[in-house]
Amino acid sequence: MDAASPTGALPGHTTGQTSSRVYAWYVVGLLSLGHLVSFIDRFVMSLVLTPLKAEMHLSDGQLGMVQGLGFVILYSVAGIPIGRLADVVSRRGLIAAGMLIWSLATAACAFAHTYNQLFAARIIVGFGEAALVPAAMSLISGYFDKTEIARPVSTFTMGAPIGKTVALVAGAWLLGLMIPLGGLDVPLLGHFKPWQGLFLAASLPGLLLIPFLMTIGDPSRNRPSAPGQRAFKDVLRHMGVNLPAYAVHITAACAAILLVQAFGVWAPSFFARLHGLSVPQSGYVVGAATVVSSPLGNLFGGWLTARLQRKGVAAAPLVVIGFSLLAAIPLSLALVVAPSVPVAAIAFGVLTFLLSCTSGPALSGLQSLTPPHQRGAATAVYMCIMTVISVGLGPTLVGVLSDGVFGGGRGLGPALMATTAIVAAAGIACVAMGRRAFEASAIR
């Protein structure tokens, strides 16, 4: 591990405040790029659900499973031990290793010919990505104090919606190039269909970013972590003592992220089925609707949280999540009943902005409840719970409702609306009941 200072200054660098702050934001920038790349690999499949459905004869439920449950199986299981490692070993090394694994697994999706093979590749993608968030949050906490952390965390989470947008827009562009040619010819590997070529292309950014990530500093923790099992028991003990606060915050955050995941996965198929767009066209529409709204939502959510905290609102992260969930219900209805593509795209863009506002508060709120030397493991516990509930159940729930309740096909729209109403209502109730518990446990 590098013997970097907690302020972010590396040996040989200027240790002045300005230099340290600039370097800290440089680290945040690289970690944000890593988050962006992870979401390209996570969401590029959403663009090719239609050809996958036709070629492998899959149901909406199976498509939801491979996007949701397939991804979370190892992501959730591996997240906790990786989070423990993030508190005691090189965090940049963990991130680089994870990125190598998930990039190669994304490439492996191109070689899948059956549902089981595709499902297995997605499991490995999830395993690799499990390393990113716990290690990155621990790194960011080492460069910024608790009064400043909302903005860098929101900048980091902004990589997620930008990654989704890049996956859709760049993916649509690549498909537009490959479809007229019948696919992609790769020397030594042979011919790949357009959807297969897309997975190969998506694997490249992560492989290129790894050398840059290995150059960043890994600052010392504010307090030495207890070894092994004792450290994790200390985290669980702290979370248990403050269980009401953690429970309401994690539940509300899971509700918001579930909707982010559900719409992120199914939006291209929604526009294709209900408005008759082609796969590349749906990718361009969804990408255009989110290219500005998602990053702005992340930044605005972080800014609003920080502003409320400066005004003395200790439960600011929870409040921001609650208002976003409340506004999501009518906007999901507007999306489903929109009479045209432009109207639907505007409704989707506003909905995406509101849901993106919750990403920063979800993570910064967790840091507000957790001592600095326990944040890696606590984030891993949060990511485990959130991934199972939000990433695992979100896309799957929409697919099951579409198949079993609304008859598939155009029933995808009502399934998205029903999911939003049920999940948002549960999250809002949690915020209303849990604000005082959060305020009582927040670290001041």
C-alpha cells in the first residue's frame, strides 16, 4: 500500500492545500471513469434484448433474470469479503483486478450460444464489479472529510448514468454500423453477429483504463483496521446499534435504485415495443433522453444534499430520496400513456433526472452513519443488500409482471408503471417513518 497521506498528497508531490485538493479530484475523476465503464458493461445488454429474445427464444422473465439475478449472484456474495479487504489492502489493486475480470466476462458474452452460457457470463461480470464501489468509496473517504464528501460521491455516482448513456448511444451507433454488414469479422476469432460484436467492443474500455487506475495514490486510513473477522464484527456491531437508521436509509435507497435499474434495463425495449422503433433507434432515443438528465440529476442530488446538510438537516440524504420517489409515480404514468415518441422521451428524461438525484444521497448517507475506518465494509454490506433487492429483483419483477400479469409485449409499459407505484410508495413510507432515527445516528 502506498504511504500516501490522508489528504491525498503523494510522496514527491506538493503538499499544499491546493495541490492536494486538485489531486483528490483527479482520483475522483479516474474512479468515476471506472464507474462509467462498469455501467457500460452492465447495461450494454439492455440494448440487444430484442435480438437475444429472438435468437435464444427467451421470455421477458428470462431476460429480466439474466439482467438482474444473473448479475447479482456473485456480486452480492463477493461484495462483503471484498469490502473487508478494501479496509486493509490496496484499494486501487482491488479495483484493477475487478475491472480485468468483468471486462473479460463481458467479452465472454459474445461467445454465448445458450441462455445458460449467457447467464454464467453475467455472473462473472457481477463478481468483477463487486470490487469497485466498496474500494472506491473507501478511497474517496480518504481524500475528503465528512463535510465535503457529498459532492465527490455524487461525481463518482454520475459515472453510472453516463455509462448507461454511452452504452446506449455508442452501442446504437456500433449496431448501426454492424447490422448492414451482417456483423463483425475479428482476425483469429472469426465472424460475430452484431449483438456479439457489441459485447466485444464493450469489453475494451475497462482493459484500457486499468493502467491509469494503477497510478493513483492509496492514502492511509484514519484509523488502523482491526484484523480479519474482528473488523467485520465491529462493523456489524455498529450497524446493529444504529439499526433503525441503517434500515430506513438502506430500504429507501434500495427502492430508488430498484427503479433506476428497472428503467435502465427495460427502457430500450419499451420504446421498441410501444412505439415501434428499431434497436438502434431505441438506443438513440433513450440515450438522448438521459445524456443530460442523468448526470445533472446526480450532481443536483449531491448539491441539494450538501446544501440541506449545511442548513442543519442531518437527514438530508433521506429527504432527497423521499422527494424523488414521490415525483417518480406521476412521471412513470406520463411515460406509459405518452402518445408519441417525443412526449415519451421527455417524460423519461425528467423521470431519469429525478431518480438519478438519489444515487449520491444513497451512498453519502451511508458514509454519514459510519465511522471512517469502517466505511469499506459497511458499503459492502449496503451493496450486498442493495444489489440483491434492486439489481436482482428490479429487472426481474418488471419481466415477471409483464409476462404474468399484463400479457407481455405492450404489457411492458403497465408493468413498469405498476413497479414504480409499488416500490416508490414503500420507499416514501420508510422515509416518513425513519427520518428521526437517521438524525439521531448521523455522525457529527
